[in-house]
Amino acid sequence: MSFDALRLKLTAVYVPAPEGGYTCRFEELPEVFSEGETIEEAKANLLDALNQIMEYHREIKEGTVRAICRQLEIPRP
């Protein structure tokens, strides 16, 4: 498999909240979670949370490891 062919598939879990709306998380990444009034809003917020977590991990690693780093864009289905 090449990096160009890489596609990441995550399982998004949406749970109706008792007060209305939805809580959501990725099954494979429990540290990434969010919420929204609708499933569409929850999905957008969950993707934003994923981007924030990825950025956080990049920032804490910046300058601490001598390696060649490249960002990969994972296409949306």
C-alpha cells in the first residue's frame, strides 16, 4: 500500500442525548468526541474535534523528535 492510496475509515457513533441533540465519538479514537443539535451538526463538530486533536499532537511533538514529517490529507468519502 502506498501513502497515495491510503484512506482512513473511522466509525462515528451518534447517541441521542436525553436533553436533546446528540453526543458523538469515534469508536477507534475515544479521545475524540463532541455533540450537536442534529446529526449533521454533530458530524461537523466531530470532524472539527478530530482536526483539533491532530493539531495538538503535532504541536506537542514539534521539535522533540528528529524525523521527516509530512502531513497526509485523508479524502472524505
